[in-house]
Amino acid sequence: MALWPMRRRVLCIGAAALVTALTASACGGGGSGSGSGGGTAGGVRLVNAGKLTTCTHLQYEPFQFNQGSKVVGFDVDVIDLVAKKLGVKQDVIDIDFAAIKSGAVLNAGRCDLAAAGMTINDERRKNIEFSVPYFDATQALLAKKGSGITSLGDVKARNLKLGAQASTTGLQYVTGKGYEPIEFADSAKELLGLETGQADVIVQDLPVVLTWLKKPEIRAKYEVVAGLDTGEHYGIGMKKGNTALSKVVDEVIEQARADGTYNAIYKKWFGAEPSRVAAS
């Protein structure tokens, strides 16, 4: 979702209630999960037997999104490598990002790990065990072609309406600079907000923006007007202290980078090698 989407302020009643419920479940459940009552694979304890259960937040193309009846995307393919290593299949659960970034769903035994385009930062490290970084992130500003916008400063100077995805590090970045953006629940709604004039310019992760611009109808009207290099990196989240799973995830990521599998997955979803996307 560079300090990417820190998916920050989804503190609506629904999200807060969800986090509370999950935390309460964690206090009483011992982390064994539900359904089949858990199991082990490759020496790793799983919340559901025979499955590697992943919590994510849809829609977040190209990292995780619905394609027909399936959830697909860059993150899904990366975690499939972990599942293969463990000899199980991946099962993806869609859940609010506020409950993911807080660690509540992991502590409650709802999932083994979280893969949701999630930026590694100190606040989240307090509640989540992160893998080694698996994605280098940066932010971009998207606006109508010919808008004349060339920087974040233009938004304030020209009194323009800025949009951002709720609970993201993109939101955190611009609010930290003194902006008060309109918040959208997910990336799809954020793009729609730009298209309908609710926002004049939006901030979003560069790879997400580049995916939007692959669509002729978007590319014809909109363009990246500025980049915001916030030095962010994505990580796979796990329950604090889950060193067995963390070790496997790190090994899989490092092996995939070494043998070319990572680059192949990257090119599949972004259309170019990692260095070329970062330089776009």
C-alpha cells in the first residue's frame, strides 16, 4: 500500500470493534486458531491444519486483489513460495488493515502471517514480528494531465484537494507535512475519488499507481506528477516470537531473490525488473 501506506487512521467504530473483538479472542484462545484446531508443517505450528493462513486487506492491486473467485497478486505469489516450502496450500483471509497492523489478528490466531503491502516501521515492530524486507517502496502523486502540479508543495500553494488511503504511510507522510487529506477506505475508492473530483491529486504507492496507469482509460487522463521517496520497505508480518515461521519466511525470500524467482514474480505483476520500476 518507501514508508508505504501506514494505513493509519481507520479508527471508525467498526474497525475499533473488530480490533477489540480479536484482542479478546487472543486473550482466551491460546493462539491455536479455529476450524481444524491447528497443526504443524515443516516444524512450524499453523493455526489451521494443512493450510498457511494469510491475512490481507483487499483491494490492493497489484499486491492482492480479487480476480474472479480467486485472490491473486504479488504478495500472494510470494507467500505461495512459503506455503510450498512448508508443503501446504495458502488460504487468504480478507480483513480490515487496522486489525492487521495492530497485530490483533495474529495474536488472536486468525492467521499465521499477514501480507498486505505492509511497511516495516518502529510502531508496528512493537506488535508484529517482521520478515526481512521483500519490497522497496516509494510514494507518488497522481493528478490529471496538464494540471501543472509538480510537487506536494503545489497542493498547498494552490489550495488543492489532496486524497490519501486511510491507515497508510502515504497518509502519515502527508499529514506529517501539515496536510489534511481526504481519506478513502481503500486504493480503488481513492482512485474513484480522483476521477469524480473529490480530490485534485492523490498520494499512493508508486507500484499501485503504475498498475492503474496500465489501463488505457486511466493513462489517457492522468499522470504521475511527483515522486515522494520516503525510504519504505514492505515486510511479511507474523506473531511476535514466532521465530520458527519467521526463519522459514526469511529463507524463502532470500532464496527467491538469489535464484531469480523473485524477479520473475516482480516482472509478472509490474511488467519490469525491480530496478526499472523504482526508477519510473
